[in-house]
Amino acid sequence: MIKIIGLGLWNEKSMSIEAMEEANDCDVLYAEFYTSRLIGLRSKEELVKVLGKDIKFLKREEVEVSQKFILDRAKKEKVGFLVAGDALTATTHIDLVIEAKKRGIEVKIIHGSSIYTAAAGLAGLQIYKFGRSCSIPYPQPGFKVESPFEVIAGNLKQGLHTLVFLDIQPDKLMTANEAMQILLEIGKKKKSRILDNKEIVVVARAGSDEAVVKYGKIKDLIEMNFGEPMHIIIVPGKLHFKEKEYLEFCR
């Protein structure tokens, strides 16, 4: 059996009782924190201590390379695969489930709190009004991805909100300020001013006691210090009057 276990948003205390019990029931535990991270986790040892079991922490490339080995073990043992956030929001985790089912391995999913719903809730935005989400990567030399801007523009045309994920690298996490600068530069290159005076939402450290939610124009927010990561951006579409009322408390 393989269990995909979502740990929630912030630290070792974010996991549900069910997640803890299911992890304790496993013979072996693996964890990956490259698709998302428990930023409030002071050290990997804290998670090991709470669960009372050794955990093999996998790097990004190791998940794909070790997939066969992990599934071979799941044929004979109860294997737990720990992830930050919810269990199946990353394509990598879906792939693991698909391959397990192909091999006739029993799969159990233990859900955790997700940034998809947490960010929307913190911003007072109605979840059914969100369109396609997007991610902003760090620009590479001579190359800058423009698709996030295009996704946002497409959603705005339909009056839909956009959840914008920020790049996660082994040695750095993109800030909302960096992301806003990238979006403005793409807009300038495309000769589009749709975001120049657009009011957006920045959510920082969702799931923690130090969560921050700020609403305002990019030109104002880009100068703010939102503190430690992780950050995420929401570009609102057409706002319901209740959404407007809530967001006024986030200025």
C-alpha cells in the first residue's frame, strides 16, 4: 500500500490527527518538499520527532528516479509519501498514484489543508469565481516566460480571479515584490497596461499565526515588505459586493 499524506500549510502542527495516525501506521516514510514547503518547519528533525519515525527526504530529481523503488516497496509494505499542502495538487503526486494503480498497489489519500482554498478564504474571495491558475518562474538569461501574464489577462476578460504561484528554488523563494516586478516588465514588453493600476492581493505565510493579507495597486504593494515567504498573489476579476467589502479590511 502507498499512502499520499498531505501535511497542511505551515509546520508539523498543521497536519491533521488522521495524517499523523496514518503516517505512524506506515512501515517506511518518504517526503518531498520541492513542489511546496512547510516554511514554518524549523528543521526536518522536528517532523521526524513528531511522527516518531525515520523519514527519507527526497530531492526533486529523486522522486522520479526513486519512483520504481518506492512502488516496489509498496507492494510488500505500507509506504507513506508525505507532501506539504494537500495530497494531490501536484502532477508528480498524481503520477505516483497512476503508476501505483497500474501495478495493482492499493492507494490511500489523506488530504491536508491547501493554499488554493486558504488564500482565497483569507482574501474573502468566492472560490467558484477563480479561473485558471499560473506560476511565475525566475527569468533565465535571455528568456522570460510570458504565459502567466497571458493567463491573468484571459481570466480578467472573463471576470475571473487568478491564483498566481511564485517560484520555488532550492536556494531561494520568490517574493511577491519580485513577482510583481516581473509582471510589470512583461506588460511593458507586450505594451499592455492591464495591470498598471490593477488592485491585487498578496497573501504571505498562509496557515501561520503571522499570515498577512494586503490589497492594493501593484505600484503601492511593490514597495511593501511582506516579511518571510511563502508568498502568493491573487489578481481579482469582477468583484461581488461582499468581496469588495471584505477586501477593504485588507488595505
